[in-house]
Amino acid sequence: MAKSKPMSYPLMEKLVALSRRRGFLFQSSEIYGAINAVWDYGPLGVELKRNVKNIWWQDMISSRDNIVGMDTAILMHPETWVASGHVQNFHDPMVECRKCKRRYRQDHLPENTVRCPECGDELGEPKQFNLMFKTFLGSTQENAQEIYLRPETAQGIFVNFDNVISSTRLKLPFGIAQMGKSFRNEITTGNFIFRSREFEQMEMEFFIRPEENAHWLEYWAQERLNWFVSLGIRAEKLRLRPHGPDELAHYSTACYDVEYEFPFGFSELEGIADRGAYDLEQHQQHSRKKLQFVDQERGNEKLTPAVIESSAGVDRTVLVLMADAYWEDEANNRVVMRFSPKVAPYKVAVFPLFNKDGMPEMADAIYKKLKKTMPAFYDTAGSIGKRYRRQDEAGTPFCITVDHQSLEDQTVTLRDRDSLEQIRVSADSLIGLLLEKVMG
């Protein structure tokens, strides 16, 4: 399969190059020509991604009393997607060039476009294209059941609604959340990992009394906007945008998007949607199983809760963190990924100034001690300046150098990535000092 076309935005092109050079992301199956819009996370990228997921889980679930977690299967009964409306409604309008056969989402082309932007030939009539991947469940394809790879994680929560409330003591309002892979056979992809065919979601369904929709929609919209700011993303590059009536999904009565100002304009990071009682009612109808909440505090009142959904993309969050962090420090001739220490893949790097005179042994001992507490990196290759530059591109906020003075008084040089300030500190105080800086 052909590789992705080159990015048309300089920053995105620079991020792709840096990602490959430093080990954030690689195009999948690259040695075989790659698969378009499918990406592999390298050693630095997987740490950045894991930090995003860990922080989300801590902030959304571990620190709250009324939200629990789940991990549901990618493969689900095909009737799930009939009930949810995805079989009938999960379509995009597609047009195909009659000559070069390139396909486009019609709603992504300028209005009244009738010719292919690639070759100039005539475009065919628009068709509805279902975005779900099909596969087969069974020992042979002839006798197998046709099923889908899930296009979202939310339905795994809805079909387990009764399982969760019968096995916990949750009271309204409460949430059920999960992270996991989803798959969409997108017609058009691009802008690096902004739109890909295999991606990871962080979703939470918050179950409420139906008359409380407006309050909780506003609450979660602000909570989720603030969460992205807490990752170190510049607040002036973020916004909350309400959906217009023509934008709403088939299940939604109101929705906000948290958007970030990418080089290609403001685009969605997370959706906060009022799904009403649509999903539970649909699954009750199709499964013929009751999916209701019994409110014992209101005389055992039975009701089908409404839902406010928070749905964020892990990969888009990673992309925003990288785009927002990228900085060309022309004064010092370096490229810097200015990640907040809380999300940076490595928190600290340790170097011996020279590979002799006991410096490597002391540096290695400091590294091994730090590594038990936080992600750390050890490097002895090249000049100290080159090692600093490599860590600047990796986004490592602090570097420690062991030099001749270190052997005399057990102090080291601590370098700040952004300010370039270097101070002498006691080797024994490093863990406490770095924990304060990283968590602070």
C-alpha cells in the first residue's frame, strides 16, 4: 500500500520527521511500503501516550467516587451495531474520481466541486460509505458470522449497564469509563495521526436523571476543557464550540467540541455530547432486556437514565501535545519539545561528562537510583552539547551531568530544558528535587 502523501503544513511535516528521528511514531509496516493512516508508537511515543492515558484514568476514575472503569471487547454481537444505529447511520458521503480512482469525502471538498483535486478529471456521483470494518467470526468464511470491528468504545459500556449497576452500589449520577482501540475505515485520512483508521479512545458515559441534562453537559464541557489545559497545552489555543443542529450525530441532542488550533485550523480533540436515553432505549428494544436504574431513595422508582458522554482521542491528544510543544529556539540553534514534565516521556537524562576517571560509574549509579522513581535516560555517546540537543528534541525537561567536581564534593549539574539554566545540586537531593519539579 502507498505511503501517506506528504503533509501540506510545515509544522506537521516537521513533527513527522522528528517523530521518526527520535522514536515517537513510525508508519506501520514501513519495510513493506507501509499502510496509509496506520501508525506505530516508538519508544518515546509509547511513553508519551502512556502518560496521557494514566493521567486521564487518574483524573477521570481513580480520583472520583462515582465513576468506575471497564475494559470491553473489540468484537461485539453484530446486533449491537444495528441497535446503536451505526449500521444504518454511520456513513459518510463519498465521491470517486472516474480517472485516477482517488476517493474523497464529499463534505470535505469545497462546495460545488465537480473535478478531482488530484488529476482534474470528473468526479462520480456521491455514494454513502459505511465506515465500519467487517470481519468474520467462525472456523471457515463460508459458515462464519459477519461481525464488525467496533467503531467506538461507548457501546461496550451501554450493553454492560445492567452488569455494572447490579455488581456495584452506584447511585445517580454516576459514570462508567474505559479506554480502548476503535477502528474506522475512513475515506480520507491525513494530517499525521489526526485522522487514522486504527485509534484509541478515552470515553466516559455519565448516567443522570433526564431533567439534569443541561447542567451536566455544561459541567463536563468545562471539566474536559480544563483537563487539556492541565496537560500544559496553551489555553489560548483551545476552545469550546457548540454544535449546530446540522452537525449533531443521530444519537445526540446537544454537543460541545473541545477544539485545538492546529496548523490546518481549529479541529476536534474531544466531544461532550448529550446522548439522552437513546442508547439504553435502543438496546432495550433490540435485546428485550431491561436496562433501567432502580432509585431506592425515591421509592424504588424505575427509570432509564439519560447520558452525557465525554469522548476523547488518545492519538489526537498526543498530536496536540507534540504540536503545542514544538519550538525552534533559533537563538540557541536547537529544536525543543517543551512538554510539561508530567507528560514528558523521560523526566530526566543522566550523563557523565567524560567516559573516564570514575564519572561513568557515579552517573550510572545516579541513573539507576532515579529510574526506580521516574522514567530516566542514560547517555554517554557524543559531546555533552549533542547529548543535550538530543534530549531537547525528546522533550526531557531536566538533564544531570556528572563532572570532575562531582567526584570531589558529590554535587552535579542540573540543567533546565527551557531556560537552559544550570545549577549545582547535591546528588543526594536529586530525587526529592526532581519529584517536586516534575509533579509541581
